[in-house]
Amino acid sequence: MVFSKHPDNSVQASPGAWRLAWQRFSADRVGLWSACIVLWFLLLVALTATGLIAAEWEKEVAIGHAPPSWATSASSEGAGPTRPLPSVLDYTPSHADVTDPIAKEWAQAQQAVKPAGEQPNVLAAHLPMGADKWGRDVLSKTIKGAETSVLVGLAAALVATVLGAVLGAVSGWFGGWVDDLSNWLYNVFHAIPGILLILAIAAVLDTKGSAAVVVILGSTTWTGMYRLMRGEFMKHREREYVRAADAIGASNMRRMFVHILPNVSHVILVQYSLLTVACIKAEVILSYLGFGVPVDGVSWGTMLTEAQNDLLVGIWWQLLCATLAMSLFVTALSLLTDALRDALDPKVV
Amino acid sequence: MTAYVARRLWQMLPTMAGVILLVFFLFNWVGGDPAYVLAGLMSNQEQIESIRTAMGLNEPLYVQLWIFVKQVATFDFGASWTTGEPVAQLFASRLPASLTLMLPLLVIETVVCLVLAVGLSWVRGSRMDRGVMVIFTLLMSVSILVFIILGQYLLAYRWGLFPVQGWGDGLWKNLSTYAPLPILLGLLVGVAPHTRLFRTFVLDEVDQDYVRTARAKGLSEARVMFVHVLRNALIPVITFVISNIPGLLLGAFLLERFFGIPGIGREIILAVERSDFPVIKAVTVYVALATMVFNLMGDLLYRLADPRVQLR
């Protein structure tokens, strides 16, 4: 501040750590590309979350199992005849219905659906990425599924990061019985293989849904973060800048979270990004097994469940679309993590 | 050495107590009233009361905890809530299938990954090395589910190279007929992360002085890499493999589920689906115990393999 006001500008402020990191990062072409892809996905997620795109993913826009428009010839023998699902309106009462005890209610129900059904509903024969069993656009589903999977992954990783970082910080800073207690907790969670703990918590939680997945994954994956933060805080506790802060009377909280935290934030960022990848993969498996996102929602995991059944009748586009989207995002995020680590860790350069 | 083992075993006690507390807390408090879960939806108050009495749920909390500790100590978790089979017997009957699948997978995977890791370290930095690493990164980004779904569909269903699913009685029949495809798919999933890990172990060795000495006395590069370096890189590999054995039983739960293999992994998924609490409780506690014991064994083996290591 003082230097920049200096009249002859002879002394320039040295670039900050984040600026240096950005300089290193911007020279990394792989890192930049993967950052673009990750940002693109995040943009899609933001747009679907606000309902701007893929809001009508549940609408029947094509005939059931309509193939992708670019693969019509290749898929025609495999897919078999595609036909629209029988509509409730096709039903006409017959003689047998006279004895049917619910015939009257049935006729009323039919009457009730008629106005909505009478609108001409033209179903497409092809879609850019095909349609699923109920004629829903696979592309919209994949984008909507990205919203669930990415948001759940980001949120679960955030829970784990905050939990692990705060516990690790307190443990490494105070030492003593606080450290013993946190270490004990770490050992307990570390002794149970992650997947088993995840399944055990899934078994006892009777609420299913995105929030449950966030709780399950967040409460089981914090251990790595704890270990790292504990080590970092033990290291930084003895550094001179922290002792100087102590000398001018900064409180414990201030030294921990105002002085040390910015100096370890790059470790947190890299670990957060790693955790997000792990949580997205875990969410997909949990949803596939039916312990995650419920069937009326859509995530990449539930899409894989449907795709497995579709595959038996030769319908491969849902599997392709969900797999491509997930692999692209996970690869980009992994490469971005590597690039971030290289850019933020001054030892490497 | 004995003092070290004794101390490690002593240190396991608080951790084990924590695991028991965690499981107790999860299943008696987070999960709501176990009596309601067992009784199901269609039950009246009398049934629930009688279940509560039978399970000791009307006792104070510390008595319930004591009942649970006794169950853990005596290996007696009672009967499964869904099949009525004693839990211990259930696991004894599911273990062979899991081992038939996982032991060959473990051996093949370790050997393949080690050879790949040494080979890649040999040509490290080359186009080959970087190319394989890129392929591994891509492989790791594809969900396990996709590998299994596609593998089962293409190799078994479409091309008929393997049975789609199933499990027999004889060991040889299982090994030769039903296990190969799951093992192959498990290999495909595991080879990327493990080769990457083992490669870092090997790379830690290649710059050591003894490697330079071996080269200086005129040994061929193959002998240096596959005899001198490999033997030293084996030490962390063995530790890693040993301490991962308990997780192995669960690691295959997706494979067991997809291929209808009656192993422990599939049993856990079924138990979670049916809220079969005794089964999940038993598995969590004993796998945690096994993990601690195998971790200790891994550390001891490390000491045996490398006398320079000081156990503290």
C-alpha cells in the first residue's frame, strides 16, 4: 500500500502467492482446458438448477426408445420395432365391463384425463441423443442428471472438507487431550473400510435422497482431510509469523483461521477437488444400488440403472451418454486437480 | 518386537471400543427404534412390545450396550432378521465364494500391476510411459458400473464367451467357469490405480545408490530393474496388499451382485436392502477388527522384509 503511493514508483510490490500460482497455472495448457470443461459443466448445472435448460426433462417428447438421429441405420436391427406406449385413452369399454365393479369409476377417470390428452402430442422419431423407455430426451436427462451428481458431489465434499479441516486444525493447534480425542475418532473411522461405513449408514438412514447421500458421504470421507490439516497446523504452529501474531496479542481463533488458514488453503483446495471426484463416483454407485437419489429424480447413477435394462434389448445410447458425461467431468476435474497441485505447491517448480 | 506387538494390540482396544460405540450409536439411535424396523409396517403395539422385551430394548442404555459387547466378544449376533440363519453361520457359508473370486484376483492383479509398474519405470518419461498413464487416467474416470455392465453384456450376453451369471458347487467348476469374467473385469478396474501406486513405489527405488552400483558392475538393465529394484519395491507393495485384504471381501460387492455370486459382499448389499441389522452390525465390527489386525501384520512384514526399519 505504502509503496504503490511512492512518487517515483521505484519500488514495486512483489506479486502475491495466488498471482504466482495463476502465472504457473496459465502456462499449463492441459490444466486450462480441463478448467474450461469443469467450468462448462458448472455453468450447465447452474442453468438447470435455475430451470433455464432441461427443465422439461420429464416430458415425453419422442416415441419410446427413439434412436439418436445420427445412428438410425446402425441401430435399426438392434433396437427392434419401436412403438408408442399404449395410452390409457385407447381403452374402450366392452361387454365384460358391465359386471366390472369399478366400471363406473373407470369411466369417470377416463373422462377426467380426456381434455389434457386431446391436445395433439407429436412424438419425434429421432432425437440428438435418442430417447429412453418413456420417450424422454436422453440429452436433457444427462444434463439434469449432471445437476444432481455434480451438486451432490460438491456438497458432500464440502461437508467432508469442513469437518476434516476444522477437526484437523483444532487437533493440530491445541494438541493435548483435544488431539488425543480427535485422533481416536480418526482411528475409529479409519478402521472401518469406507464402503462398509457408507453402506451401514445408508442402512440406518430411512430418508432417501440427495441430502441423505450428502450426509452419508460427508460423514465418511473426512479422514484424509483431517490427517493433512492436523499435520499442516502442527507445522505452522511453530512458524515465526504465527509466533509474531501471538506476540501482538492475536487470539487462538484469529491465529488459526486468519493467519494460518490462508497459508494452507492450497492444500484444502486440492484435497477438496480430489474429494469431489471420489464423492461423484460414490454417488453414482449408491444411486445405482438404490440407496441414493430416488427413482423420481435423475442422476448419472439412476441413468446407469435404466441403461443396464435397456442394453438387454439393444438400446445403448443412454449408457453412452451418461458414461461420456461422467467420464468427461471426472477426467477434467482430475487433470485440473493435478494442475492446481503443480501450480499451488511452490516446491514442485 | 514382542513389546511392539503387545503395545500395538493394547492400542487397538480404544479403537475397537470406539468402533463398537459407533455401531451401537448408529443402529440404536440414528436408525430409530430397532423394534419397529424388525416388526415391519404391519404390526401392533403388543408385537412391538414383545420384540422390545426380547431384544432388551426396555433395559437402560448401558445394559443394551453391554449386551452388544457380549455379542461381539462371543461371536454370537443371533439370527438374521430376514432368513433366520445364525449370523456366524451365514458368513461361514458365504466366505468360500468370496475367497474363490477375490484371491485369484488379488494374486493376478498384484503380479500384473507390479510387472507393469517396473516396466513403466524402466521407460519412464518416454512416450510409452506417458501414453499408458493417460490411458490409465481415462480408465479411472469411467465408473466401475460401466465396466461391469458393458463387460457382462458384450463378453457374456452377446458373444457368449462366459456364462452371464451363476455359481456352482465345485471349486474347480467355479474357478474355470464362473469366476473368470468377474476376475477379468475386476482386473480391468483395479489395474489403473494399483499400477499408478506401485509405479511410485518403484520410482522411489530407481535413484538409490545400490541401483547405480548394480549398473556400474555391468548388469543388464533388465536384471537391474526386475531383480534389484523389484525386490526392494516389493516391500511397500506387500504391506499395501496385506493391509487391503479385509477390504477385499467387500471390494467385490458389485461384482458379486452383478454375477449372482453368493459371497459376503452380496450378502451385505442384501442386508442393507432388507434392513437386516444384525448382519450389518456383525460385518462392520469384525471387518474393522480384521483391518486393524492386518494393518499390524503388514507393519510386521515390513520389518521382516527390511531390517533397517525401526518399529516404534
